[in-house]
Amino acid sequence: MQIDVITIFPEYFESPLKIGLLGKALKKGIIKINLYNLRDFTEDKHKVVDDAPFGGGEGMVFKPEPLYKAISHIKNLDPSAWIIYLSPQGEVLNQKIAERLSKKEHLVLICGRYEGIDERIRANFIDEEISIGDYVVFGGEVASLVLIETLARLIPGVVGKKDSVEKESFSTGLLKYPCYTRPRNFMGYEVPEILLSGNHAEIEKYRRKLSLEITLKRKPYLFKSVELTEEDRKFLAELLKSQRLYIFLVHYPVFNKKGEKIASAITNLDLHDLSRLARTYGVKGVFIIQPLEDQRKLAEELIEYWLNKKGAQYNPLRKSAIELIKLFETLDSAISEVEKIEGEKPVLLGTDASPKRKYISCEEVRKILWEKPVVLVLGTAWGLCDEVLDRCDYFLEPIWGRLDPYNHLSVRSAASIFIDRILGIYSFYKK
């Protein structure tokens, strides 16, 4: 592979390209790297490569002429050269991108600085933009080094052992398992016995499970590109059972349209749809808070029909969902039931369609779920009264419309969106 780097600081690369496996690969000729000083493609005596932006604004912008000349020079030598601009606006580098680029024979990396490069170069002469993350560094040089090292590991002959590359984090789509070395006992911390057993088949199984667990808890989005076995899915399902999420549907105290405190009526649709939602996403229970005895009686009749009467035989799938419903007279009694089941008080996660409260992200909710039981508190009618909201530990960000702030959703729709945002990332099963 040949990599050309266009930069105003070629000296930036002197040390990194001389050391370690990358330095050895360059000496052996497995990889060839050429450094081009952008200033060599200027025509003025001061070798100016940047200028102030049209329209005003801070910083300087790389002029189009030197970049065009540098790119043209390389393209004249090799028309197949793939031009990459290291840019915060680019697609974030990941292992799949690295694997794709490692199959190309010739790459050209443009290292931006200041406020970036002239848009006419970016729009017309760049094949691909790549970012190394959603943060800011001084320039593209450090980003190009990250890309170079990532690619180099995938070039045959650079890393001695093929297995070493294949078992690295991300190469299998998963994060790597923990590693240990001598001594066996360090300050009272022991190496896991399985690693000392000599049973390599069992060690591989052990490491696979650790990789699955670490990925699940830290970067579950990686599973989108991982091929899972049935054994993997069963193992993940057992881990996910430790996430304890409940839905509370509160019928009192809630507001009516006039802002008065009321008790709203239970609807069959809420019971059916919320229970099926919970069953699909592995929610542990749907607790209905309703102080009115006649309303609870109606709900009990529906539940009885689907659990113990004709409904149970007619639709067993519906029965498995309805089983998750429990009725409570007060919010306190529902909270006490969760505490009884889980052995600790749950975290109350409030929902409020107004933007007046500080909220946490769904990612933060997932972190809490690995540690504590969580209750998603949903209101009926025109929303939860302040006496309920004031008891909540955290709030989810309100659901907003795509084109304007409209967010007048049914509680079933809101619940589905919230649950999918929190738990949908863990949906690994496919028929």
C-alpha cells in the first residue's frame, strides 16, 4: 500500500513513522508513505497556503490553488489514488471503514488546519471525508496518523501473528476481552482460574462471553454488525434480564384539559398495547395506578378473560403479554411492589411533554439500568400532576416533532418511542 500525506507540517511525522511495527513495515517496504509539503505547491515567494474567509469570520482557510496542484500532481502519477480529507464533518472512522480502505492500493490524506479547506476543493476533488471523533484537535496530522496506524495493522506482514489482529477489539465486531499476565497474584488480585487451566476450548468460550458482556454494557450499538450464534443470543438475553425496567401508567393524580386534578378512565387499548410493548422489549411489568374501584374492576375482568378464560386459548401470545399487568390503588403501593420484587427502591424516571425540566439521555438511563431498577412513569389525560413529577429522580427529554414542536401523542405512542429509545439498541433476535 502507498499512502501520500499532504500537510504543512511534514516534520510532524518524523518520529511516529520510525518506531514500532509501523517503522519496521516502512523499512521492509510493506507500506510506502510519502510526505508532501503543501507549501511546495505555492507560487508566491512567501509560500502562502491560506487566506481569510469570504463573508468574514474567524480563522483562515486553505486556498484552493495549492491543494489543487498537490492533488493533480499525485493524480497524474496515479489516477487511481483515493483522496481522503481528514475533517470533523467526515464519517467517524471505524473498523469497517478501515477494512475497506486497507484493500485500496493508493491513498492520499489531506491534513486540514485552521478553519478547513476551500469548499470548492472539498466538493469537487475529494473522494471521501473521515473524522476520528466528535472532538476538536489542532489539525489533520494527528488524525492521519490514527488512520495510518489503523490501516497498517490490517496489511498482511505488518503484524507478525494474524490471530493478534483478528482478536483485537472491533476486528470481530466486539470489544476485546480482558487480558492478564504474570504474576498470578498481584496485591491480592487473582488471575481467573479458567485462564490457568490449559483448556483452550473453554478459555475461548470464556473470552467470547466476556467480549459479549463488555460490548453489551459499553458499546451495544456495535452488535448491529456482529454475527451472533444462538448460544450468544441466549447468553445476552440472560445478561439483559439484570436490567429491570417497569412501566407505571398513572390515572391519578393527572390533569384534565382545564388543569384540574382528576382520575382518568382505564382504556382497553392502553392495557393491550402497553403489555405487548413490554413483552416485546422485556419490560418486567406494566403497573396501572387507578384509585377508582369500578375502573379497577373492569380492568380485572379484561385481565381474567385473557389469562384464565377463552382469551388464553384463543391467543396465547396475548396472554403472555397481559400477564405483565398489575393493578394498584396508589402510586406508593406500586412503588412498594417493585421494591419488594427487586429488594431495593426503584429510580423513578419521569416523562413530561413540556421542556421546563432538566432531563437525562436514554444512554444515561441504560447505564442506570445496569445498576438499579427503573420505573418509567407515564401520565394519562393531560399529564401528571406536580405531586407525582416532584417525586421523580430523573426526566426523559420530551418527544419533539420533526418539523415543529408538536408533540401531542397518545400515551401508548409516547411509551413505545421511549421504550425503543432506551431498550431498542438491545434487540438482537431475528426470525
